[in-house]
Amino acid sequence: MKEFAIAGRKIGPNNACFIVAEMSGNHNQDFGKAVKIVEAAADARCNAIKLQTYTPDTLTLNSNKPWFMERGEGNPEGWKGKSLYELYQSAYTPWDWHPKLQKIAHDLGLIFFSTPFDDTAVDFLENLNVPCYKIAAYEATDMLLLRKVASTGKPVIMSVGFSTKEEVKFGVETLRKYGAKDIALLHCLTTYSDNPDPSNAHLRTMLDLRDNFDVVCGFSDNNSGVEVPLLAAMAGASIIEKHLILDKSDTGPDSQFSLDPKELKEMVKAIRRDEKAMGEIYYGPRSEGEKENLRFRRSLFVVKDMRKGEKFTGENVKSIRPADGLETKFYDEVIGKIAKDDIEKGTPLSWSLIEGENI
């Protein structure tokens, strides 16, 4: 199974879940809020804080033509009636904030990276030496962006959203063709609901991504609540991504489906708690208590008084509890052999009691 490292942190099966707090536009263009979001991510013990790197002009045109207007269908209420340019104008993160937020994140022990949306954003982030890149669900079929990001050779985390299997295949093949070796695919719900229906999660898709495309898998949730991300983590997600906002009463494009700091902290705590139960691949006794309980296994005992020279038979040797005698796998080897000495009923059978055995 694949695994790779981001800034020294191993990502993949049998490693702790990589938990990413997404800032998106929840700063409402207030640098102080952006700083507090980074601090809240660190306080919640997330592994990383992620930004989005774009401007309205790198995403769309400043136009009120019908196809540039947001209809609001399936999206947050505040989006309806606005142009795409207006939405992105109010939500984008000023690029001169990036290095400042990066330093704050690093000082707090967070990995800092971003989602670029065009070539200029990738070039900008390369100058910041980010350790990896995120591809947003809506850009998962953008060959030009995939090619540019892949050419950096850095790990790529891509949300697949509502991509078809063929589109996912195209995205992965494009990334690999142009230089990406380490790829994670995130099953992603893009319904932007404040009351999500868990039956729409289809988490088996996440595992299918892992198995079909030989990648690390994870889950990105653009909905409120923590129930489905917790299920995803226990199902095998190596990465969990959630939006973070300081106060859900704030107006903003992502406010209704973001977690507040308390919710995020509780989610992280629950994932870490449940990971302890998942543990690691481990066969054999796992605790002193289990080691002690090994004695309740069955083993070979002499169940009738025996004289020296007498044969061991199915009548005088039985498999019973406890485990102080020879393992039962030696039963056929023992039967027919000769007792070296007199043996009292209830004695655990050992090689030292068998004629000709010097073990």
C-alpha cells in the first residue's frame, strides 16, 4: 500500500490520520481573523493549515452574462444572485498574506500549503517552497493545472468531488505523466449542506479510489458536522480535510458548512481516540492481561496415573486446560511413546517425561 511524506510527516495506511484545516474565505478579508484561524487549527492539534491561492481574475471573468451568475442551486444561500467574480472577490486570500501566515503556521508547528488555481499561483507557491499541493474538486479535470502542479514533483492531494471514474483516471494519469509520484485522492462531498444526509456519503467510494488507482485515500467534507469525517477516518481515510471558521454566525461563502474551533478540536480528539483503538497490525497478546490469560489455552496433560515404561495413549493423555503442558500440535507425536518415569494424574506433559526425548 502506498505511503509518502509531507514535510517529514508520513501519510498513508498505518500512519496517524493527516488532519487538514481549510481556511478558504472564512477570514472575510480580515488578516487578524486569518491569523486566529491558523492559531485555532494549531490549538485543535491539526497537522496542517491550507489556504486557497487565486484572485478573481485567475478564476473567471468580471462579467454579468448569465453563465457567470450564481443561481444558488445546491450552494449556500448567500451565493445566489452574485456573479462568480463578486464571490471570488469577497473570498480570495490576498497573496501578500501567504508568507506571513506561513511563518505563523510554521512557528505553531503546522504544515502550511495551499490550493492553486492557475499557473501563476503555482509559481508563487513554489517561491514559498510549500511541501505539497492540493487540487480542488472542481479543478480535478483541468489538464493545464494538473500538468503544472505535477511538474513540481511534489506530493499532490486531489479532491475528486463528483468526478466520474473515467475523469478520476484521466486526472491520475495526467499527474503521473507529468511528474507527480506521490498522489492522494480525497473522496469529497460538495453539497455544502448545514444538515447533511449521511446516506449521501458513499464512503466505500473512498476505499475504491485507493484500491483502483494505487493511491493514498482520504476524505474532504464540504458539509457541516463531524459524523461522516469520523466514519471516514475509521474506514481508512489517511487524510481528513474540514473547513474552519472562527464563528459560524459570520457571513461568508463557506460559513454554513465550516466547523468552529470547538467542533474542530472535538473532531481531532475523537479521531485520535479512535485511532488508538484501531492501533496497528499486531498479532499475539497485546497486554500483560492477555499474556496472563494465555494459561487458559488447552495443552496435553496426563489424566491417569502412569507407570514407568507405559505407553502414552488417548486414554491417559488428553487436551485440557490450562496451557502448562505440551502444545496439542504434538499429540500425534506423543501417542505411542513411553513414559520415562512414573507420572501422577494431573501432571502437565513435557518432553522430559517421555523416553528418548532430551528436549
